[in-house]
Amino acid sequence: MAVENRRKGIVLVLLAALFWGISGTVSQYLFQTLHMSTEWVTTMRLLAGGLILLTVAYRQQGSHIFHIWRQKVDILSLLIFGIIGMIGVQYTYLAAINYGNAATATVLQYLGPAIVTAYFIALAKRLPTVKELLAVGFALFGTFLLVTHGNVNSLSISKEAFIWGILSAFGLAFYTIQPISLLRRWGSMLVVGWGMLVGGIAFSFVHAPWKFEGEWHISGLFALAFVILFGTVFAFYSYLESIKYLTPTETSLLACAEPLSAAGTSVLFLGVAFGWIDWLGTFFILATIGVLAIQKKKPS
């Protein structure tokens, strides 16, 4: 059963990474082609995503979905998750895309796994294992190759894109670590649903959902729907659900497959060539999965 649960966790986090990667490319289209406001998209993404998840949860659990608001410790934790975690991981990443592009935003955000790993190593007051060092090294090196082609100069971006990208890395780390106890007690659907709704309501004071900015086309409607349904609801639910079966360090590292899905989207829909250095980056990212999947055999 433990092996099956572990496999389930790996599949969930890889699906989340797949849709996040595609969603990043779609978001870049919304910002740079249709000139939609980053703040408006963030508000709509959080509000719509939260309402959808809570509607599904209500159909399954009824009034039980409101019980999460009964205890002060859960209320405080949920408010922190919604306002700092949800807004932190969503807005910073979208802002990094807006000021730069999906590729550079992705490589900066995926400093997050290294932050998560370092946090738990420091918490345990121990040195990193060879497996942890190898996994972090493979993940970061593979991501670097995939989105830069090994050329450091290709990461020359604006100061705003750099700052938002670094903040998104810390946002990803916080989002992975902070809600662990909530997830164990209430499950992913309720925690993510309420977290998104709380974050959306809070961010509405920054940018109200009725204040649309940008150009509106039917393609924009489909793109926004994809970002909300697949890049938000499905991806974030799958990511947090995977934490039930994997450690936060493993989850954040496996999510480094996101750049792979972003590259695949570019090849399929934008006709971008996929050269040998891209395949090398792909190898290192997939090698991360292999390293984390290795289990020590228990003596019989």
C-alpha cells in the first residue's frame, strides 16, 4: 500500500506540473498579446477557482465544508494560507511572467525546491543526504538547461522580473510547507478551495474583479478558462493532494517537471525547435524523479 500511495503521489504532482507549465504559456498570451492585467487575472483565478472547488466539495460533503471555520487554530492557519500562501504563489509568478516571460519566471520559481529542502534540513539540524543533494542538483541543473540552453546571458531580464521571480520561489516554498497540518485534518479540496476564496476576496481589495483591463476575444475566454480550471483548480488540488503521499521536499522537487511541460507546449503549438541541450535538460529533470523514487530496501 505504501508503494501504491507513493506512486499516486508522484502521478498527482507530475499532473500538476504539466498543467502549471501549460498555464504559464497561456498566461503569457493573456498578458502580452491581449494585454490583460496581472492583478485582474489573479483575482479572477482565485475567486473562480475557489468557488468551483467549494461547490464540488459541498455536493460531496454538504455543510461539513463550513466546519473548518470552527476552531481558532484552523481559522488562523487558513487565513494565512489564503492571504500569504495563495496570493504569494499565484501573483508573484504571474507578475514575473508579465515583466519577463514564462521561461525565466519558471526557472526563478524553481529555486523553491532548494528552499524547501534547506528549510527541512535546517529544521532537523542535520547535513543533507547524498540523495537530497543529488536530487536538488539534478532538478536545478535540468531546469537551467531547459529554459536557458546553458547560456547564462539568456537570463538577462528586468529588475522587476527578477524580484518577482525570486519572490515566487519563496511563495512556492511557503505554499508547500505551511498548510501541512490543515491538509491532514481537512483534505486538499477544502483547504485549497477556501484558501483560493480567501485569497481572492483579499486580493479584490487590490484589484476588483469587475475592473477588467485588456482586450477581449473568444480566444481570451478559452485561455482564461484553461488557466482557471486546469492551471489553477486541477493543478493546485493535485499538488497539495500529493503531499499526503510524499514529503514536501519530494513534492516540490518533482514539480520541477513544470519547465518540461512548458517546453512541450512551445514545441507543439509554437513550433519551437527542441535541440540536444533541451533533451539533456529533460534527462536531468526526469532523473530527479528517478532519484526520489528510489527506496531503501528493508532488511528481511
